Amino acid sequence: MELNQQPWPDGSLLGRMSARTRQRFLELGTTVTYGPRQHVFRQGEESHHVLVVLDGLVKVFVDTEFGRPVLLGLRGRGDLLGEMAMLEHRRRSADVVTCAPARVKLIGNAQLKTFFDRSPDAWAAMAGSLSQRLSGANVRRAEFVACPAPVRVGRVLAEIARAYGVRTPDGWDLDVGLTQTEIASLAGVALATFEKALHRLHRSGLVHRKSRRIVVDDLAGLSRFGVADRPNPYQYGIGDEDVAHS
């Protein structure tokens, strides 16, 4: 199927564009295919181009001053990366690494700016995708302060399953090329805390492991896990020993 005719995720840059604008946008740049676990951007390098994910999944990392990389998020089909470095004329602020084989469109900064200057609706699409990303980061920060670790783990797993999971007879398979350490980082918890939370979710019948992967058995139940129906910090149903934040 022609790229412009494919269904793109609603919140992505390509999903927000009109068919006419998207067609012109997809004519820009060069299409490149990367293998699994390949660096596409490196933190600190100069910015000369952006990329749009056509197929596959990539992960966004930041190396911290303490030597521990932090996984900030995942980006999939239709998502734009590198636009902040382009707009602010600065170096890359994060590493971008493929989770599995990925096909992307590389577009030079100058070419993209010219396109946006001639397409106001494209600017609006990029602003919308940036706003959604910022809102998601704000929610994640609020959850880090307010939610017990098992709740954060459950919400991250549900988010990954909804966006990138593969529906199978066993449930939603999170075969997305992420290690448990990386998923723990996304939830803002240590690996030991993540494993403890995963065990509780398994006992609750919400997830199970399969061939070193995580499968979500009950996505609706996982999404509801830890949601308080009254302002009571103990409504999560999680014992004190489980409420670890690091």
C-alpha cells in the first residue's frame, strides 16, 4: 500500500496531517533502513537532519551524569524525531536507537524548515504532536511523585501494550525489543522493584512471562490497576513493602 494511503496513528505527525500535506511531506528526504539496536541519533552530536519513522520502533535514551542511561520513551510509525534540536539550533539531547529493524525518512533541517514555512497546517501538526508529548511527560512526572511503583509499572506496561503490543491468543505480547531494565527505567523504578511489581501483577492475573517476554493477559484490568475510587492513599491495594519508588 502507498505510504500516504496507510493508516497512521492519530497522535503522530503523519496522522495529524491532511492527505495532501502528507503526500508532499513524504516526498522529502531519503528513505533509510536500519537493523535492530542501531544508533540513529547520538546525544551531543550536531543536528543536520530529522527523521520520521515509517515502520518499526525506536527508543529514546538520555545518558545522565551518574552514568546510568534513562529511557525517556518510545516512538513509532509516523513520529518525528530531532525537531527540537532543529528548532533550537542545538546538539542532539538524546540517543535514538532502533528496537528492531526500522525504516525511516531522513530529512535535512533546511529542507524541512522550507516545507513548514510553505505549509502552515504542517506547523500545526508538529505543534500538536509536541504538545501531546509534553502532556505525556507531565503525566509521567506526576505519576512518579504520586503513584506507588507497582502502579507506575502497570501503567507503563498498559501504555506499551496499547500502542505497540501484538494481539495473540495468549494476550497482548510486548515483543517490542525492550529489556526489563529498560521498561523499569521507563517506569522510573529500579530493576529489583520492577521484578517485584511484575510478580504482583502476575499474581493478580494481569500479566505473565513467555520466553523472556511480557504478555498482558487483561489489558482493561491492567489499565484499571491502582486507580483509586476515593481519595485514599491505601486504595491501591498494595502493601507498604511494595510501595518503593526507586
